[in-house]
Amino acid sequence: MTRTKEVKSIQEQIIESAGTIYNYLNSKGEVSISKMKKDLSLGENFAEMGLGWLSREDKLEYTQKAKSVTVKLR
């Protein structure tokens, strides 16, 4: 039972991170992933997991720049 609570808690954190990222991109437009991670300070790997969640839902568009990758909402 404890393991299920841990997994659910992590999943909730991923969903919350995805919401935070979505709102951030909605207000900022296109930004580099590194800037987004710095601005949001989500901790652990929740920025990457939140991006993955939104990508799976086909909400994001990525662009390769010279030395970075930018992301924006579709």
C-alpha cells in the first residue's frame, strides 16, 4: 500500500509540473528548455517528466537551435 501511495504521489507531482510548464509556456511563448528549467526550479527530474507528459499529449512543439532546444505550445 505504501508503494502505491509513493507512485501516486510522484504521478501527481508530474501532473502538477506539467501544469506549471503549460502555464509558463502559455505566458512566455517559445523559450529554451534550459531557461524554462532555471525559471521554474521544479527540482529532481520533474521538468523533464512534465515535458514528457505534455509531449505525450501532443501539446508541445520543439525546435533545435544552434546550441539549445526551444519549446512552445502547439
